[in-house]
Amino acid sequence: MENNNEQVVRQAGISRTTNETDIKLSLSVDGSGVSELETDVPFLNHMLDLFTKHGQFDLNVQARGDIEIDDHHTVEDIGICLGQALREALGDKKGIKRYASVFVPMDEALAQVVIDISNRPHFEYRAEYPSQQVGSFSTELVHEFLWKFALEARITLHVIVHYGTNTHHMIEAVFKALGRALDEATLIDPRVKGVPSTKGVL
């Protein structure tokens, strides 16, 4: 008998070149937490490494951008490419769990990420950081990255930072929770026949 949820290779590669950035990104959903990251934004490298490790993905990012202006275009376009890669890698989404809600503490900080792989892009963000910068990284770019990721992945994404006093810790908790929530939501559940929706499609 044919297995309705037969395991397929869930991976995708995306290339995006504009006058502002040049990005090559590949994502394997069913990986082992290995990242190869070369971008012009060191703090984003650190956050993507955490995301990959805690999500058990494999992620390769080679990105160059106009950081002489600021980090905005590079961070935004990596979010776009990561979202597109996730959407492509998941294909028809048959057998996935679809939903996840994850809390992650990082010392004094606590973040929550709630996901619905819904094919309806929506983003809610509740976070107030004590500092506007972490090193040279502007904290407003966390919103920009997550929103563009959710939009291109076509997922519903809610991110809540409940509390914290160290901005680095608060953002780190967000990216760890994002990885763990995506890992859970994309897991294949053998009990699910087809897609987990009464509509019959996601």
C-alpha cells in the first residue's frame, strides 16, 4: 500500500540578485543543525546559526549587500530568501503537524513563537527592547527580517517577547524559539492523512 506521507527530500535553494544585494541560500528542513553562513551582518550570522541548530535544519547562506549604507537591505533580503526556501521545501505540506507554540528562556529573557503553516501570511510582533542597537545591529531589523520571512513563507507567525533586560538575550530567545517552533510545525505526523486542513489544501 502506498504511504500517503512517504518521506520526501524537503529542501530548496534560492538565488536573489538586486542592485542592493546578492544572495544564495539553501535550506534543508530535515537536517542536522548545520549552518554555513557568510553574510556582511555578523549579528544576523549568529542568530541564523542559533535558528538552524535549534530547528535541526541545514542552512547555507552566502550574502553580500550594501552595508556601507546600512544592514537593512541585506537583512530584509535574507528574510525573503529564507521564507521562499521554506515554502518551496515544504511543497504540498502533506502530513505536517502545521501548528506549534514554543517558549524559550535565555537567562532573564523569555520569548514565545507561535506558528501556523497556513498559506495565509500574517505577522504579529510584541517586543520592546531596552536598546536600539546590539553592537552595530539595529534591533528594528528583527521585525523586518521576521515579517518578510513570514510573508514569503506564507505562514502565520506570532512573536512575543514577554520580558527581559538584555537586548541580545531577548533577540536570541526569539531566534531559538523560531527554530524550535518551525521544527515542530514541519514535522511529519504519521496520523495525518493528506494536509491538516478541512479545506483539503494549505
